[in-house]
Amino acid sequence: MTYDVAVVGAGAMGSAAARALAAAGREVVVLEQFTLGHERGGSHGATRLFRPAADDAEIAELTERARPLWRELEAESGETLLEETGGIDHGMGDASVETFRSLHGATGSVFSAAEAAERWPGFRFETDVLYQPGSGRLYADRTVHALQVVAGRLGAEFRVQSPVRALRAHHGFVELDVPGGAVRARHVVLATGPWTPKLAEGVVSLPPFTVTQEQPRFFTPLSDELEWPSFVHHGPTSYGLYEPGSGVKVGLHATGPEVDPDERDFQPEPERDSALLRYVEQWYPGLDPHRSTAISCLYDTTPTSDFVIDRAGPVTVAAGFSGQGFKFVPLVGAFVRDLVTGAAQKSGQNSGQKSAQRSVQPPARFRFQSFQR
């Protein structure tokens, strides 16, 4: 069959792209190699952090552009997807604290370590603590399902157990080899996370990707009275949040072993797991380091940790989200939509448009050429 767009991958980014493209009137098929909602990639699980970057103006601005898009998706799906519980950053240097004040001074607050420990006694702090009341948690599995429901309602077709073996251009179309015969499309979106380098080889020139199996844990709080905002600790880089019914998730960012996504064993690597347990014992007096449950997910990371969102001919790529991209899911869907439809190119050429109208184009740091250094 022939479609306007074939989206490869039905995780968060692929499902967001399908929803946005179907809403734009495109005939869309989504090809998923496993089942919907599978646990083999990076989109599964109950929760993710939502937080504007404390000291990166561009990422902070993108987060605020994503916020109303989350509310739109909630309205369309009837689901609660983003809860603002507040969020903290700590372990940052003086320069980053001053950048935070300039970026978030109107809405955020800076607490001394002593003040923060009094407010959040479940943590240990050694530096100033940066607080953003608009940070919080996203419901990940619920989001992916909501995107798929809305996309399906708009006409997108989802095919499961449909791994794409190869891509090739043929008479103005792209042919995708899948079980049961080839699918043809005028445009292809690769939203395949850790599988993207394999699938894009010979089709699109990508930066090198590192694929790792990350292994956070859920820890049991010692008291139900403790308050747990979402959090990032910048020395070592770690993250976490409270997930109702599961406990407090804590992970050491991008420290997992490199893996082949088709051959991972889902088992915690013992030395890294021990390092996480020691870290929690040292920095989280409100958690029981002896009562926890290990979980696993995949990261796909570029050398700069920037995302890849760009188009080359009839192929658009959205990948490299390195454990930090979930908060942008509906915005990435809009970026992909406008790359596919050509709106991003038109926007970039028309410098006289208002900024809100030019905003369909991904930042330069996410484009292919930015990695050719």
C-alpha cells in the first residue's frame, strides 16, 4: 500500500509525529516492530520528569513552548498527563545559579542548603538549591497511549509486529521492507530510538550514537510525610521523582553499560547498581536504600547530548533523546510535522513572520549539520 507518510516506531516520538501529521490531513501508517506499549525501548514506564533547564536558555524556552501543547493533548485525550509538583536542581556552580536567576527569577527561587534541607528533609544538600514550581512529572505510558488513541481517531493506522528491514528510494517513493510485503510512502519518519543508526545506515548521515542500558531504582520513603519534588543533582548527575504507588525513582544519568538494543538482558550491571545504592545512602536520608526495585530503559545519545530532529530528502529523523526528551514529546511531533510538510523550511525563509509563526523549525543545534564538526 502507498501512504503519504510512514512513521517507523510507535514510541512517544513516533506516536506524537503520527498524531500531528494525521491532524494536518496526511495519510499516515505507523510501523512498530514490537507491540504498542512495549518495554524494549525508552518510552515505557509510568513517569518522567518535566522541568525547564536551569541554566540553558534555549532548552528552557523549548520546555515552555511544550507546556501548552501538553495541555492541548490532555484536552484532546481526556487524560491527566502533566502534574506540576515543583522541581529542584542542586550541586550547580555559582555561574549556573546566576544564569538561573536571570532565566527563572520571576517564577523560581534560590534556597540555601540549610533552607532547602528544612523544606525537603528527604534530601541532603551542600549547595544552593534552585526551585521551579512549574516543574513536575509526566505520565509516560499514559501519554503514549493517549497519542495513539488521538492519532487513530484522526485516521492514522498502526501496524504492530512490523519490523522495517530496509529502506530504499524507488520512483519518487520510499519503499519499506516489512513482513508481508513492502509499504510505500512519499515520506518516512524514523522515530526508532536506539535502532535509528542501524535503520538509517546508507540512507541518512547521522552523528555517532551511544546506546546504553540505564538502571534506576524505585526506593521506599521512610515517611509518608516527606515531600518529593522532581529533582536533578548535578554532581554526580542524577535525577528522580516521586511516582505514586511505586516510590521515589532515582537514577544516575547516562552511566549504564553500552548495549545492542536487540540483545540486552534487562539485568542491572552489578558495579553500577552498587554505585547507585551507595549514592542514595549518601544523599537521600529520607529513602530506605535497602528497600528498592530495579528498572531498566535505553538511552540513545549523541556526542553532545543534543537531539537529532531534521530532514534529508524524503526522510525525517527524530532520535537521540538521551533520557531528556520526553518533556518535549508534543513539540517534537510539531517539529516533525512541519519538516515533513515543508512548513519548517518556509518558516526559515520568511524572516518577516512573527516569532510564534517561525517556531515550527527545530533549533540549529538539533540539525544534522550541527554535528559535522
